[in-house]
Amino acid sequence: MEREEIVFVLHGLNVTQTNRHIYFVFILILYLFTMFINVTLICAIVLEKILHEPMYLFLCNLCFNGIIGASSFYPKILYDILFDSHVITYIGCLTQIFVIYFYVFCECTNLTVMAYDRYVAICKPLHYHCIMTIRKVWTLILLTWLFSLLEITIGIVLTARLTFCSFDIDKFYCSAWVVVKLACVDTTLNNLYGFIVTSYNFSQMILILVSYVNIIKASLRSQAGRRKFMQTCLPHLITLSNFVISLLFDVMYARYGSNTSLLALKNIMSVEFLVVPPLINPIIYGMNLNQIRNSARKMFSCKVSALS
């Protein structure tokens, strides 16, 4: 069978005719709201003209990546629910894997860079603007995207070389580990690369941990330091914890989950990292950062005034 003719069957979605439209409307509202709050936060930062501040540039990058992550999952499941479709083409599957894992790798690296930014801001405040220049910030953002692109491109090339003996995917979206398990050829190279990528991203989590040990030590020395930590670092810690926990749910299920598990729990575990972080991140930062909150309030006030 030609690779272009391969069609994978998705088995994770289980909705009846009676509740199909309810699921569709609920998921559509969730997707639109996720897009809305991420776009709103980006617009608020742009309108407030604070893009010269490194933290806000990284935050824009985080929200833009959240839009990518949400868009890698929602459109396909909405289509499947509406048209009762449970299949995906070979090209479509590789494309979805590419976008999902690009989002994951970019999120990990961006959170690491944001931790470094907070470390410099709190531990070396007098040298902050000398170290975190706008040129350096844009370089870090560009490297975040390029490294993420390189990571997933190698993964896709290794996956594309495989021959498959089965075409049944026990999820309602394509993921690299599940697709690799369907291969009927040796996947040692894929497993090795997966271990290398996992180790690399885990090392980033260690760097974040080390950064925050130093940040907390520095913050405890003064009232101003504690206030800055609560306003800018606490949201980052919540965002990081949210993403890591969500990702661990999917990784643990993919590696050790049983096919006899409860379907609802299995589905929630497998998509949490695609649903929760893009939804929660802009809310957390929007609530904690005064400039963003005030800018969003002014933006909506102007729109209400224009309509009236």
C-alpha cells in the first residue's frame, strides 16, 4: 500500500447521535474562548506598547504558541464530531503530530527562557537591561522556534520511514508514540531519539528548578523582592506546573495506560496538555499583571463606547 493511501482509524471518540451536537457546541465554545483570550492578551500587550519589555515579549510568544497548540487539536475533533468521522489520512496524521509536538517543544523551551528572564530580573536587577537586551530577547525567541522545529522535523523523518502493520489508533488524535507502536519494523532508532528528546526537555525543567531556587532565595531578602516574585514569578510557576502535570498525564497514559481504562478518564488524560495550558495561561497572567489587565479593560471600554 502506498503511504499516501494509508488511513488510520481513531478509536478514542465515543459520542452518540443524541449528544453529538452538545459535544460539538461545548468544544466549539471552548476553542473560541481559548483563541479569544490568547488574542486579547497579545492585543493588550501590543496596545499598551510594552513590547520593549522582555517578559511581555516572552508572554506574547507563549500565547501565540498556545493558539498553535489549541489549533492542532480542536478543528480535527470538531470535524470528527460533526461528520461522525473516525479516520485520518497518513499525511494528516503526520501533520497533526508535527504541529502538536512543535507546540510541546516550543512551550518547554519558552518556559525555560522565561525562567531565565525572571532569574536575571530578581537576582541581578541592576544588570537586567544590560543582560536582557531586545536583540537578545528576539534571538532567544527565534532559537526557541528553530530548536523546536529541528526537534520535531527529525522525529517526523524517523516516523515517516516506518512500515505499519496496524492502522488502529487508540486515541482521537495522532501522537508520535502511539503511531510508532503500530510499526512492524524495528523502532530502536525512534525509541532512542525519543529518549534523547525527553532527556533534553527534562534537563530544561532542571534548569528552571535551579533558577527558582536562586529566585526564591533572592526574593526573601526584601519586601520588594517578595512582591515582584508574587506578581511575575508566581504566574510563571503556575503555568509551568500546569503544563508539566498536563504533559505527564499524556506521557504516563501513552506508556503505561491500559486499553481497559475508563474511556472518559483516558480521553481527559490524553488531551489535557492541549486544552488546559492554552486556556489557563492567559487568564493567570491577565489577572496578575496590572499593565495587561488595565490595557484589556481600556480596549474593551473603547469598543463598548464605539458600539454605543
